[in-house]
Amino acid sequence: MSDIGGMFVASLDAATGIKAGKLRIVGSVVRHAAGPLKGKIHSYLQETGAAGALLQSLSGAGSTFAKTSMTTGNPIAGAAVAGTQLASSLGGNVQNEIIRRGVKRVESKVDALASGMQTLENLGVANLALSATGIGVSLVGFGIMNARLSRVEQTLAALTESTDRILAAVERIRQDQLASEFSALRSQVKLFEEAWLMSNQERATQVWLDVAQATRPHQDRFEGRARELLFAMPPEFELADPIIDALSLAGGLRVACLMACNESEAASSAASENARQIEGLTGTVGKADLVMARIPSSIDRASQEWAGALAAAVNEATPIAQRWRQREAVAATRAAPLAQLAQDGVAPREWLSAARMEQEEPVLLLKAT
């Protein structure tokens, strides 16, 4: 497990307290929920390179993970189905030694997926970790960013096949230009990754600064598109949701770039701005708004049909509202560890690098002191 001066600890350190109700997670921050330290910060959650490998593996099991997650709204269900599909794909002539070796490799992969998922579930952050939002400062590795962007694109593609109204809304925000935005964002992530391989630190720092600057217009355009959809009449909540995910991804990339440059103040400012953008879009949208938007206006409120439609809408809106609140909380706490790092004399780049290199624990804790 990665370690910087003993500050990083395994997630097991918090899992017991979370299950017992002594600790609770708010965004990427773990706080004491009981006792004399109630309200105080216990630690900061940070996804690692292992979390990226987990998401890539699930996505690599075919489109099952993305489709099931999108259909059910639950990445845990997607992970379970994808893992089953990965294991069942081992069928064939096992008498062949090459195939037997292949079985062992895939079985090992499935075991690793199960272990990683169990860790995330024990912490109660599986849905968040496997979503587009992620936990803590986005590590932005191309594989994990590509998987998250692909999920956003798949969600948008599925929505365009639903109703004429949704299709018209998609056209209004220029789907062709949106595809170009995603492509450009992927290119910036590749540059971010390449800079980590550079032996000249000054050149790498300049690349990261350039990426942070180049990503800013994309971030603002995602915000503009989401705002147009949310404040339309009627509001297009479902369509705006993946656009806001893209906004969060772009903001996370900028924060990671600035942290890689050891520009703590600039990284904190970028994180705060992105949090304000997200809060400004969905902060005033409550569960009741999401419920009412899902009930056809043609249904008579005094009818039995209305009661059934209301119950169905509540069931559908509940996980969406929870996801929105989680996304807002993560955005608001993204830069929270920076003050702790400064207090402990650890450079942001060093901390980010250690988390990126971790391949055993999908989530690590940065202890608060």
C-alpha cells in the first residue's frame, strides 16, 4: 500500500467506524458522527490507481457494466452482472492448456474485482466510486477518464432514443458539438498522462498548466448546456444529468493538473469554482421537483392512475436525487485535503502520485491531524 510519511492508511481503518455509525462520509471527507469529536474531520477519501483499474475492468467486460448501471441507476448491479459475464465467458474446451491458463487469468481478475467491490461496499461508497463523479481528486488516468466519459456518452445516446421532446432538446444543445467536446477532453487527458512520464519536471509542469487552461472553455460550455436544459420549460432533468457529470469531470481534470504543478491555491480556487457551478445548477432542484417532472401532465391528480404514477416517480427519483447530492458534496470537498497536506509539509504532486501508484486498495484515507 502507498504511504507518505504514514499519512495514508487502508480503508479498513474507517469501515468499522462507518458501519458502527461512529463515522460518516460527506463527499470525500470522513467525519466523526458521535462522541466528543463529533463533526471533526477523521480523514479524507481518495480513489487510487486500483479504483481506476477496477472501473476499466468492469467496462472491459463488454458494455454490460455500462448498460446495466445506466438502466438500473446502480453501478453495483452493473458490476455484479459484468463480473458474472466475465466469469461465464470462460466456457470452451478447458482441456486445452492455453485455455486453462486463460481461465486462471480471468478467475484471478474476477477475484480482484470482487475484492475491490467489497472494499467499496464496506465503506458505503461503491455507487460514488464507480460513477462519473468519483471520490476525491480525480486521478484522471486516461483509462478511467475514458471509461467515465464513455458512460456519459452512452447515457446521452440512450436518451436520444426515448422521446421526440428529448431528441429536440439534444439537437438544441448541438449533439455534434458535444461529441467534439468529449473528444477534445480525451485529448487533454492524454496530454496530462504523458506529462507524468516526462523526465524534465519543468516541461511536465508546463504541459499540466496548458491542459488546465485548455480545459476551462470546455468546462464552461458544459455548464452552459446544462443550464439551458435545466431552466427550459419543461426542464430536462434527465438530459442535463450526464452533462453535469461531464462538467464535473472537466473540473476534476483542471484541479488535478494544478495539484500536479503544486499550485495549491490555484487548485483550491478551481475546485471551489467547479463546486459553485454544480451547486448553482442542481442545488435548488429537490426530490419533489424530480418526482413531478416524471409524472405526465395529462394524468388527473384525483385519479387512481395518479397515485400509481406518483409512487413510481418517487421510486425513480430517489436514487437520482441522492446521486445529485453526492455529486455536489464531492465537488465541495474536492480540495479539502490541500490544507492538511500543507500542514504536513507534503507537496500535492507527491500525494497525487502516491495515490495514482496504489494498486491494491481502491480507496485510501489521508489522516487528518
